[in-house]
Amino acid sequence: MDQKAKFSEVLKKYTMIIALAVIVILFTVNTGGKMLLPQNVNNLIAQNAYVFILATGMLFCILTGGNIDLSVGSVVCFVGAIGGKMMIESGISPYLTILAMVVIGALVGAWQGFWIAYVRIPPFIVTLAGMLMFRGLSNVVLQGMTLAPVPEKFLVLFNSYVPDFFGMEGFNLTCFAVGILACMVYIFVVMYGRKQKRAKGYQLEPLTGVVIKMAVICTVLMAFMFRLAQYKGIPNALIWVAAIIGIYSYISSRTTTGRYFYAVGGNEKATKLSGINTNRVYFLAYLNMGLLAAVAGMVTVARLNSANPTAGNSYEMDAIGACFIGGASAYGGTGTVPGVIVGATLMGVLNLGMSIMGVDQNLQKVVKGGVLLAAVIFDVVSKRKSFIAK
């Protein structure tokens, strides 16, 4: 491969990361530095935690062939409504309520997964019906009213901060120490993986490129943790997001079940002929989406400190947009959890930056729609060029 082709491949691989960096710089300049104030960095996590959670689940639906789940915003609202009813009106323990919310989310996912996987009704139709049904059920449960406030024990789990065990004033040293530890773990994992590949005789990336990549990621991570440490430290929502990212990154890249999603999206007929139960793969994708919608419902209820009949509006669009912006293919079979996180972060930066600048809500939708369309066009054109080249 010549240098021009190599440069083209690298550019295509890191296009969205470059776009994210450019957008952050533009908003930082246009807001006079307000974009990177400690409180705004914290808000980026608090206000967009649901996007990270839902987009991770949405990725597995998209991998199966470009399928989506239009019902997630309504499921978030429905699960949150039942949780609010249990805790606020019935006085049931928050911990028992959390268990009930998880079970309800799983049942909703299983319900939709059954029709999609085993009856073979198109996902668009099933989830569109779910979007209408669960939004209506949310209003029935809440009777059109908002229930508040949420018990403190629930808020502590989803809408509070990890305390500073060093007790410093004005700077959360625990938060900064976690950032250093995360960088050390990341470097160890990368170098250990490289060692394993060398032992098995696999082709390795140039060490210089790997070191530069690690340096950039660690620098960004430490800058992010430094800003959080200047505010209140690590928000509990970030812990939930990080745990979900870690678990699903491992599932998608290191497990046989995770690879099945890519196989089904790449060629379902060939996957079925190889002995893989493709119906089960579809079912697991939507079951998993229901579970993560329940977690997003908990985070949303805690952030709003209420169960609201309008909660979750347009959440599905943010999740779908984050996936496609992060590199998931509109045809399925392509996409990664880290890529989705880049897409979700880009969406969050757009939301936060335009809000700080006072951009009209309607114009914000236009901008986000344009970014989503551009990402999908880039994916389609890139694949077409690759096909022609072959």
C-alpha cells in the first residue's frame, strides 16, 4: 500500500475524532472559553449520560443489519414512570424499585424482540408501535402528572458525586488519581495486547503510532479528569456510563456472542448456514436494548428528580444519531463501542455548545440533522469507493 492510500485509510479511521476536536475548538473560541469551564464539562456528562447508555445498546441493534429501535425514549419514560410511582407514591424501597425497573425493561425488550426475531415483523414497525404504546402507558401510569421528589437513596446512586477521600479544598484529588490510574491501566492493556499479538505472529502497528495514540488519549483523559476535579469530582452517572462502556466493549470485541452480531449484519444467510441461531441474535439485541433503556430511565429520573410524562422525548434520535456519527454502518455489520462513544460525545458537545451560545432550539435541530446526514453520506460514499477499488 502506497503512502497516499495509507494516509487515506488513517484519515477515514479518525475522521470523527478529528471532527470532534475541531468542533470543541470552535465552540471554545466562540464561547470565550466557557465551553471548557469545570461546571460545563460536568454538565456534558450529567446531561448526556442517557445518550451514551442508549447508543451503546442501539449499536447492537444496528449491527444486525441497520435495524433501529424507535421505542427507547418511550421505554425510558415508561420505566421511569413505574419507578416514580413505586418510590414516591407507594413508598417502596429504592433498591427494590431498581430491581423492578430492570425486570420491566427486560420484559419490554423481550416482548419486542419476540416479534422481531421469531415472527419476523420488521423492527421499524414493532418499535414504532412500541414508541406509541409505551408513551401512552407512561401517561396512564402517571395520569398526566409529574411525581416528585425522588428519595435521597435513589439520587445518591445516580445523581451525586464520588467523595474526595483526601479531603482537599477546591480540588478533588480522588478524581485526579482515578484519571492517572485509568491511564496506567489503558497503557498496560494496549502494551499487553501488543505483546500477545507478537507472540502469535500477528502483524503489529508501528510502535511510534501506538505511542502517539496512547499519549493523545491519556492527555485528553487527564485534562477531562482535571476539569471534573475542579468542580465536584466524579459524577456517579459517569461511573454507570464507564461500566456499561467497558462491559459492552468487551462483549463486542472479545466474546463469540458479540461477534455473532457482526456476522448477522454482514451476511445473515451465510451466518445461518454456518449454524448460528440468527433469531436468537435478533432477540438478544432487543432484549439488551430494553435493559439499557431501563438504566437510562433510572439516570433520567435521578437527573430530573421526578417521574415526568414527557421524559425521554427524542432520546431515540440522539442514540441513533450517536451510532451513525460514531461510524456504525447504515447497512449493519460495522461499528464499535468506542466509535459510538465518540459519536455520543460529539452530540453532547453540539448540544452544550449551542446552548451556551444561545442558539435557537429549532436551529439546533437543523445542525444536528445536518451532522447526522453528513456522517451517513460519508459512510455510504466510503463504502462505494472501497467496492469500486476492489
